Amino acid sequence: MNGSILLKEAEQALTRIFSGIDSQVKKNLQRVLTAYRDHRVGVHHFASVSGYGHDDLGREVLDRVFAQIVQAEAAIVRVQFVSGTHAISAALYGVLRPGDEMLCVAGAPYDTLEEVIGLRGENQGSLKDLGVSYRQLELTPDGLIDWHALQHAIRPETKLVSIQRSCGYSWRPSLSIVEIEKIIAIVKEQNPNTVCFVDNCYGEFVADQEPTAVGADLMAGSLIKNMGGTIVTTGGYVAGRADLVEMAACRLTAPGIGSSGGATLEQNRLFFQGLFLAPQMVGEAMKGNHLTAYVFDKLGYPVNPAPMAPRRDVIQAIKLGSPEKIIAFCRAIQKNSPIGSYLDPVPSGMPGYESELVMAGGTFIDGSTSEFSADGPLREPYVVFCQGGTHWTHVAIALEDAIAAIQKTPDRSQG
């Protein structure tokens, strides 16, 4: 099937959905503007201090603005977080103590958390090394939360329940805000003191509320994903209950320093500007996801989520069925990237991941998945994951080449 014709058909079919996304963007942008107005954000907040970072007015106001936007008591937004995994780890290490149990309720965690928990690796100071036990509730055969098992899952030692909002590298639906709220309610009925933590990566601004608005005690994410608006150069955030946020801050810096330290390295303007741009960038990524799902569904490939299904994050999965097709797809995306279009993605190992990966991401910010990118682990059932996108028209251009590349790549069964 001709890719150009298929994409034109998709654009027409998705007109109403695109309009609905624009309405969602407007609601989320209003939340941002209201917070900026309430906290009287001005150009003086763009200035930074050096050294220890004490009394950085811009950083302190940004924390309060961020907390208001996500309806949390407190937040720390820091350039010192090197990734979403780092922010999540600071939250986990901050809250959990020897003898505590961490329970994952949405099946296996994302690959990069396996060594943090202690499922892989030894003597790296994992939670397991420090005496924190781990348990997970498996998903149902349909990839859904096992609600019956969850109703009886909390034990006396269960200090923290981890809720991974996005599907990660698994073939399951990502969680909606309504489902996260339901999980939290079921956990709190069993023990109101159990901390409900949400890995919020890829999910910010997809809905008109964040997990902290529906009962989550704590959440964390990356700024080179949704909340950085594609222009923040590095960093992450933790938001939620004030005492828990400070515990995470003490793991990032040191006890006694906590959230009061950390120079912002002239990044304050980018943080404020990226947060302002974020709702629009997330909206464009959602449109790109719908477009990707529509065309590959028409080509006969299983997609998750379905073409017309509401988005719960900015990830679109396509089950291509072979490593050759994953590689061909990623090479087409790389060819149509603004940076490094001449590069040829090849499978390789990556720190924190168990399987070899092939990745396409010619992005202005290295590793940014708020910009359009694609990657996939070379393991069964051979799924490629598309993320982000600054404008859906760029996604459409890249998809035209990706469709052609896939059609030229035979299945292994065909030799």
C-alpha cells in the first residue's frame, strides 16, 4: 500500500481526534499559565546562583509552580537528576528502609529499574542489597491489572506500592488516571500508611490531571520527556507529599541539605520555558501516535494502543514480528531525524537494559523521548516503541519512509 495515500487517509480519519487533543492542550496550558500568574513568575527568576545553590529564587519558585500544576504539596525540579530512573531511584531510596517491602502492582518494572531493585546485578547498592524485599503482582492474561489479587496484596511490611503508568517495554495498556486512582483507593483501604508511588514517565499532560491529584503520595519523572517541552537539556522531578519529597531530596543531595542545595547552572529559563511548551509538545506527540497506530493497523500489524483509543502516554507500540523489521523501521526514523540523519542504527547493549536495543533518535537533546524517536529490544515478540514528537507533520514524513522500509523487509519465515 502506498504510504503517502495511507497517511492522507489517516489524517482525514483522525480530524476529530486531533481537535479533541487541541482542546486538551488548552486545558493543560491554562493550568500552567495560572500557576505562573499565581507565583508572579518574572525574568528575575531566570537568574541562577553558583556553588552550593543556596537561596536560588528561580529554583524555589519553579518548585512551587510545578507543585501547583500537578496538585502536589511539594516538588523538586533538578538539573542534578540524570534521568527518570535516577529521579525514581531517589524517591525509592528516600522512602524505603531495611525490612520494608516494595510491591509493583502492574507486572514487571521497566528494564532500567531491575538493577535498582536488585533483580539483576550484584553489590551495586541495590534496594535488595540494603534489605528491602520486592514482590510484584502479575498482570492478567489480557495484560490488565489483577484487581482481585490487588484487594488482598498489602502486607504489614509493604511500605511502598509502585505503579508504573506507562507500558514500558511490555505489551500491555498503559494506565489511565482513573485506573491509578482506583489502585490507590484499594491500597489505602488495606493500609492508609502504605506509600503509593507512581512512575509518571511518558504520562505527563496526557490527561488533565496527574497522579498526585488523585491520591498518589509521590511520583517522579524525567525532564527530557514530557515535562521539559523538548528544550530542557537534562534533569528530572519528584513531586507529592512534602515530607516524602524532602526524603527523596535528601537522597539526591545529602541529609541536612535536601531540597535547599543544587545549583541550577543557568538552566532556570529553560525549565520555565520548557514547562510552558510541554502541553503543546505532548499534544503533538499524541497526534503522531494516533497517526502511527492508524497506518500500521491498516498494514496488518498489531498496535498498542489501537488507532482510535484514547492516549494514556506518549508511547505507541507496533508488533513488527522480527528483528529485521525493527532495525528497518528505526533506520527509516533516523533518516528523517533533524540530527544525525546520516547515521545507521545498529543493535547494541545499553546500560540498565537486559536485551540489546536498536534506537533511532536524531534529537537536539541526546536521548530525549519528548522529541520523535523509536526503539525496541531485540527479543520476542519484536515490538518497536515510538515516543514523542515536536509536531505531528514530522512524524508523518518519517512514517512514509518507515512504511516503505517495512514493506521491503521480508519476514524471516520468508527467508
